[in-house]
Amino acid sequence: MDASDKYIGVMLDNRYEILEKIGTGGMAVVYKARCHRLNRLVAVKILKEELAEDEEFRRRFHTESQAVAMLQHPNIVAVYDVSKTSAVDYIVMELIEGITLKQYINRKGLLGWKESLHFAMQIAKAISHAHSKGIIHRDIKPHNIMILKDGSIKVADFGIARLISTQNTLTQESLGSVHYISPEQAKGGHVDARTDIYSLGVVMYEMLTSHLPFVGDSAVSVAIQHISAIPLLPREINPEIPQGLEDITMHAMEPKLNLRYATAEELLRDLEEFRKNPAATFRYSTPAVDTSFDGDSTRPVPDSGAISDADDAPKPVRRSPERVSAPRRPEMSRDEYRSSHRRSSRTAMMIGVAAVLVILVAAFLFMWQYILKDMLDPEIDYVLVPDFVGLAYSDIIANPDFRGNYTFERSEKSNYSEKYEEGVVYEQTPKAEHKETLGESKILVTLFVSLGKRPAPQMPNLVNQDYRTAHNAISEINADTELNLQLEVVLESRHDDDYTRDLVIETVPKAGVPLLRGMIVYITYSEGPEIKLIEVPNVVGMSLSSARLELESRNLTVGLPEYIDSDTPKDTVVFQTKRGEMVEAHTEIMLQVSNGPPPSPSPEPETPTPPATPPDDPWETPPEDPAATPVENPEDAPVEGA
């Protein structure tokens, strides 16, 4: 983890917690993050700061991202969310656990044609879906294609190349993408769905040969080759590639737009036809080079025939065929003409005689094999091989009439048959009525024995798989034309606490149940735990203990209380967060609690009033209250009422 990255640990929109940096692209940095609302891991792509300063670019970034978010296909990386704030611009995508196709090619080297076909069909399905929504990728390359652990493909960064194309020119930095760009892109012309088809053709070329069709010291030199040169045919590098797959690859890479596949559906149809019949071929001729390019058309094209072992070694390319006028022959004299004519006549006569001899020899061999040999050597015995088709294999090998002249071999290539029951011969070699010579050894007959009717396929175990992978598994069964099951798939979802989001909970029928024609297959997958919102009660005015009890009874969490000075009684809640809001369970509620009213200050002692200044003679002024007049002897005091 890069502790210096300012986004690590940041919570975006109070929902996405950035955990770690997992990659950097031309326009954004990709982070692994956790969505706290749905409790799942996601990928967050944050726009680079230098691009975020361009308001027009930010606007187009969000427009493109929102359009791509509408794509829903098992072979396309899903976009969950697009956010635009004053501080950061980002999109939230499906987190893919896997490696890029480029990494896979670098590790494995040459891919088998069957594996290449498997990947190519999935990529073609992805771009076909995007094209149906009006979205062109513009940057199809192995770096943008992810391989999951189950072997399925996910294409990433749809719509982003439109933005990058406005920021970059053909510099060394764009060398990674320029190996896969179409000629119209290299010329800066208009692009459409056929641009993605060309790039997919280059990806197929690289998978089949482990080499790029064009390489160079700079992006410009590679781009020029896309326009002005034709690569070696894949079979010239790897002869094990079937002819049909080479035809499809080169048709996709056709430099002229009007000769290239017009739609991804056309490409898919040919790939599907080839998948069913690998011996199929497709009409395709080596493309002519587009000579309308106005750039450096005099740049020499490499024409060395050597193939380097390095992944990115330069590849030999063909020059565009040029018309060369033949030098005019000097006129011959009459004698020279006659001599030349006689030589031509003799040559033609010799060729004719040789052809007649070849025909005569072939005719003689045919007649010897089927007519003359029997006439000249009548002692040779011949038999016509019986027709064993339709007979039980056990009856054939037990029949003594057959054991006399024949020895039987059961073929390992036996197969299912809708016509013949199990154990019955459905084909034989040599064929019935074929003439065979009886000699010292018996005639070997190979019998192909039926395995009976093909058993109905069973429902696979799809529980705990991603529902999109499960849907693809049923589609593969539907693709078997021999079964012709025509299954219908119904996807249903529900909240579940035990299954992670998008994983299959159950299927109907269950695993192991035979699949019948026209059956409806129900796939129920999880939406993750159901999120229940709770209304936060008003606990202001309650004691801390009562407030804590009330909040926790509603499955809410009480944070560490903060004590403040207040005129309210001690331990009384005076403030709370999220009062009256609808929140998720276990949301933390913060409380402020009173320390109690401040203590009253102690009263200050009263200062005694100083007495008035006494007169010099206290007896000069008689007292106002005679009762207060002192007497010398209490007994002399007057008695009341006296």
C-alpha cells in the first residue's frame, strides 16, 4: 500500500472507502475500494488531476461514463456508479480478479487455436452488444481485456478511448495502443464499428502467432505500416492454424473499410460456423494496400523473412503489389520465327504424347484390378464383404459363418445414434459389397457400434457461481445443434444473507436433473443482504443511560459521549446526531451530555456597619427609648402596670 497516496483511506461520498492502488492508466488511477452501503469490493477509477482541471474534458468524461453504465453484458466490465464533485471525479466499476490478456500471452506465449477462438468469440460478443447500444470502444487491445479464473473474458474501458483520442497524438507514449489501431484511426479519419473489428483482428493475430503484425521504433512508424503494408499470413508463422481461422482473422484486419466485416454479428457468424466445423474455409484474398495515405509513403517497409523470438520483434511484411511493364521484345526475323515455331510444335507434341501415355497406364491399372486379374488368374478367390450395418455386434462375432473369412475390430470412435440401438453396428470398413481377396489371412473388418440414443444432458451445478457465468453455461448447452434443446432461461434475484451479491442461490431444475427440450431454467441469484433502514429516535432530554438503552434497542451504535457544560441536570443528553433520519443498522450516533449546572458561588461575609461616633458625654442626649435606658439596679426598674 502506498501510504503517500492522498486517496488511501479516504471515504468518497460517505460510501466508498479507498483501500489500495491497483493500477494507473492514461487518464485515471484505479483503486480497490469497499462499498459500505452494499458491503462489496469494487474498483474506483479516479480522474487524474491534470485532466480534472479541464471542465470540458470532465463533462465528456461523465457523459461517456454514464453511457457505458447502460451496458449490461457478461463479457463487459460493469460500471456501477459515476460521481462528480468539486474535489474529485470518479467512476465505480466491477472489481475483476484476474489478469489481462496481454499478461496471459506474455506468460504462455503461443495460444492454441481453440483457446484463441474461445477468447475471440467472447470479445466479439462484447463489442457486438456495445455496438447495438451505439458505443464504439476505439481501443480494443489485450491490455483492456481481462481473463477471469473460470476462463471467461471481460472487456474494460468502453467509451474511454474517445476521450483519450482528444488528448494524445501518435507519440511514443501511445505505442501500446498503436499496434492495434485501424488504418482509418491512423489517418485520423472517421471511425465506426468496423474500427473495433479491425483491432479484434489484430488481437486474434497476436493470440494465434504470439507476434504483432506490425512493430517499429516509434508510434508513427507502426501507424504507417497499418496503412501501407500487409503482414505475413498467420499460417506462414504458425502452420498449425486452420485455414478457416486465418481467413476470418485476415478478413477482420482488411485495411479497406468496404471489404472488412461490416458488423460484429457477421464476424460472430463466421466464428460460430468455424467452431462447429473447423475444416470450413472462407473466401478471402490477400488485401490490397491503401495507397491514398498522404504521409511518408516512401518509408521502406521491412521485408526480411526472419521471425524473432521476442514478443515485439519486427515482422516481415509484404509490399503492395506493383504493376511493372514487361520490357518490349525485339522483333524476330522470319527464320528465327520459323525456328521458334518448330520448337513450340515439338514441345506441344511431346506434352500430348506424355498425357496419352498417362491415361493409358491409368486405364490399364484399373482394368487389371477389376477385370484382367480375374481373367488371367482364375484361381484367386474373391468375396464380397457382407453388410453388417443393422446387426448386433455380439451376433456378428458369434456367427461361425463370419468367423471363417473375417476378423472383427470394434472401433473406438463409436458414437451415439438416434437410429440404431445400443450394441448395433451403424457403419463398417470396408463398405458392404466391397470385393476383397481371400488369402492366407482373414479379412479385417472394422465395425462402428452404436452407443444408443444420446442421453439427455443433465442440469449442471451452478450454485455459488456468478449468475452471468451460469447463464453462459446454459447458453453453451443451447448452442449444441445436435441436442437442439431450445432451453429458456429466467433470471430471478432476491436478498440473501448467506450468498454474496450476484452468486447463484438455487436453480430449477436442480443439478443432476435431465434437461428436456423447451424446458424453462430458473436461475435465482443473490442481491446481497437486505438493507433495512432505521429511524433514529429523539433522545435529547433523556438521561445518558436511557438514551443508550433506547438507541441500542433499535440496533444503533452509541459513540463515546462528549460532556459539555449545560444548565440541564448532569448526565442529560443535550444534543445528538442524525435525529429523525433513516439510517442503516449499526450506524453510530454521537451524543453530547451535560456536566450539570455550574455550582453556585459561596456567599461573601457581611461587613459590619461601624457604630456612629459616640458623643463626648453619653448622658447629654437622653435615649429615645426609655426601655433601653440602663439602670444601676434592676430592682429599681419600674414595673409595668404600676
